[in-house]
Amino acid sequence: MKLLDVTALAVNHTRNAIAEELYLRGGADFTRPVTVHGIVNEICNYKCRYCECWRQAKYRPEMEIAEWQKAIRDLKAFIGTIHIEFSGVEA
């Protein structure tokens, strides 16, 4: 990660901390997410005791690549520099 990207994320976190205080003290919401967690899929063949994925009656349909690309572009336009974590269950 480049120093400029890290600096932009730090600015976003600082701005959001201030916005959160304004919201808590005055009710005006200027907060924006600084971290996005994207779940690629929820389909799993394992039945781990701690996990709820396999207990679902029906899985949500997975997003197509074009949908992910649009979502990421829209997030970047709304938030600016973002940190995205992708995860998913056993393929």
C-alpha cells in the first residue's frame, strides 16, 4: 500500500471519528464507512458448529463480476479511498 493511500485512509478515519462525535452529541449524521467487507459467496459444504451459513434454507444469489465492479466504483465515488476485505466460505 502506498504512503498516499495510507494517508488518505487515516484522513477518512479521522473525519469519520469527528463526524461520529457530532452525531452522538448533536444528531447530525455525516458518517461514512471507512472499511467495507465483501462476502463473495455463502455456499459451503462444511457444517461447522460455530457457522450459520450452512443452516440457511436458501442462499442469496452471488453477484456477477460486473455488479462487484459497479459497487466498488460507486463506493469509491461516495467515500473516496476505501479499504475492502473480501471473504467467503469454502468454495
